[in-house]
Amino acid sequence: MLRNFALQDWVAFLIFQNTRRRSVIRKTLEKVYVDKSAVTDRLVEEIYRPSCDRGAAKVFASVFKTPRGATVDELLSQLNKPLLMLWGEGDPWMNSKDRSAKFRQYYPNLTEQFLNAGHCPHDEVPDQVNALLKSWVLELE
């Protein structure tokens, strides 16, 4: 019943209006970044700006209305290519150690690195991410 309520257009619109506020964006980023200094006014604005685009609220709502796709374990069991996972150890939304074990269960050939970062290591520690990606790609050749 709660899900049906949340799926109503006007409810999704109100949730969108709240979550797109700069103050909410900043608080959310500060929860998921280990390095709080990486949460700059520019970053907040870069996330806020697309929320002003026409149709942004509908895109937001579609996340909740779209049927669920295949699970990670289903997708990983079908994968037959090299895979690199870069985990932010400080990500509060992903328990990286538990997720890592689950990924390895379904895809033992996984290459992974754990970084002192949060949910967005590519933004928080880009030099480390780029170096790891470069090294991994060169090893594939």
C-alpha cells in the first residue's frame, strides 16, 4: 500500500522537490563522501542543475516505477569478460566487504581494489581511480 502511495505522480513530485534542494544534496553528499572537503559548492550545483531540466521530475519518478531488472548475481553469472571493481570502503550505502564476497561468489575472476573513499571514488580520489584503471587496462593487453 505504501509503495502504491509513493508511486502516485504527485507524491513522487513532492519527494523530488525535496530531494533536489541544494541543502539536501549537500547533506547527502556529506554522508557518502569520506573526504568532506570534496563536497564543494560546484559539486552540489553540478548535481542540482540537471534537476531543473524539463522532465527531470518524471525521470526521477521513473526510477520507482520501472520494473526491476535482473539481479546482480544473475548478471554476473552471465559475464565472461574481465571485470574491475573499485570499492569505496567508506561508502555507507554499500557494505563493500560483504558486496565483494557476494560478487566473488558469482564471478571469481573479479579484480578489485578497495579505496579510502565513499560512494563516488571516481570523484573523491580520481588520481587513484585513473591509475588503477590504466594499470588494469594495460594488463589486459
